[in-house]
Amino acid sequence: MGLFICDNCSAIENTVFGNFWVSNMNLFTEEYNNKSLCSECTPATLKDGTVNEGCGKWHNEFEKQIANEDFARFNMKNLVHLGKFEYLKTQENPALVEAIDKLNNEILKASGLSDLELGDESYPKGV
């Protein structure tokens, strides 16, 4: 289970929910692009007006919890994205930054999302 910290509200979120895997695909209006957002902060509609099912509200699969700096530091190795606490990676261990970035790139490559171009219209709507 991949966890990340939302760039907007710092909620601890599972990568299955929100927009983590499509954050760089230009599906949302400009202010939401290139941000990893929890289900509640992910817009309920895509920029083309398509309804984005399950977004715009918390999913209630587990209780919403907000991360603080101590949580991010302690769980850094278990989080795929640290949100506003990304700076901790370079402060704590520069080698860890490289390892996390390498792992994230491998995950994206394995998922096939890295091969999609930004704004690819063939990507399924409502994601």
C-alpha cells in the first residue's frame, strides 16, 4: 500500500485514492496540475467538465489524518511523496532522495503511466 502526503491539506492518503498517479497528466485546471492530492482535494470534475467519480470528498475507507513534520520524518521511507515536507529528504539523507526518486520512476515505468504524454486524450475519462 503506497502512502503519500497531500500537497494541499497534508492528509495521509493511499495512492489508490486521489490523483497521485495522474497528477502530471494535465487532466485538471492549472492550479491542480503537478500536485499530488488526496481524494478530498482532487477536483470532482476534470478540466473538460467530465465528472471525476469519488473525488472532491474524503472516501471514508479509513479515517482522515493530517501529517506533521514528525510523522513525515519518521515515516519517510514508507511514503512515496512527502507533500510540503519534501525538503526533509535532502536534510535527512541525500542518498535517500536518490533511492526514493529511483523507486518512484520504477513504479511509474511499471504502471505504464510514464509512457503517456501530458494531456493524452486517449486516457480514460473520470480517472
